[in-house]
Amino acid sequence: MRYPTSQMQKRTEGFTLVETLVSITVLLLVIVGPITAAQKGIQRAYYANEQLSAVFIAQQSIEAVRQLRDNQALEAWEDRSSDTWDWNVNGCDLCSPLDEVTKDGITFTRVVEFDDDTDGNRTKVTVTISWDNTPLFGNNTPPVVLQTYLYDHYRRFES
């Protein structure tokens, strides 16, 4: 049976321009979202690696200061030439007030600060590590700061 032309429905094939634009927008959101999340994840992984390296460098400095303290205290105890332990950070290569350390192509700046307590029984050691190679924060990479107190616990052995 044939319909008269007035009763025939128009056949539409393909998509309209609006449908095409909506589908492209949805497709871009589906693709760009995970790619952006992956990029941020990679940046954060690089920053975590740099931060971990900074913590290791700071810990190495604190351990060097602790070893220097122990060596000086043992020398004073063995020599019995002095009646007290003399805190002296001279001769400690890793204790220099300002130093640069390069690891994995990144230059870390190490600052070691000493602050003696008022009663002389302890010294506060603060190590600050900074660097500026992380693209996540640009030039404002937050520094890593480790702080410890070294006590003169050898004084109790002096007579």
C-alpha cells in the first residue's frame, strides 16, 4: 500500500549538529578527566620521591651531629683531660651551616642550625632541606624540617 506523499513521514538520517556537539563534549570529559588525574598523580609521586630524599638527607645530617657528639664525649672521657664535655661542631662535614647536596639531578640545600639550651644540658639541632625542582608547587616547594635535641647525658659519668 502506498501512502500519498502528504502522509509520508520524513526520513532523517545521521545526527544533528547539537547532538554531535553534545556527544563530543561528553567524550572529551570522559577522556580528559582520567588523563588529568593521572598527570596529577605522577606529579605527586615525583614530589613524594623528592620529599623522601630530603628527609633522608636531613636524617643523615642529624646522625652526623649525633656521632660527632658521641665521639667528642668519648674522647673527653678517655683522656680525662677535661672535666666536662665540650660541644664543638667543627670538623663535621655533614654539619656545615649551609650545604648543597645533589641527588637524582635535584639540588637540595641543607641548612643546619644549633641552639644551645640555657642550662647547657642539651642542644637543639634543626635541619632544613629545601629544593625547587617540583613542578607541582612551582617555585614554592615546601621545605622539609627535622628537629631533635641532643642531651649531654655523659655528664653523669664525670666525677
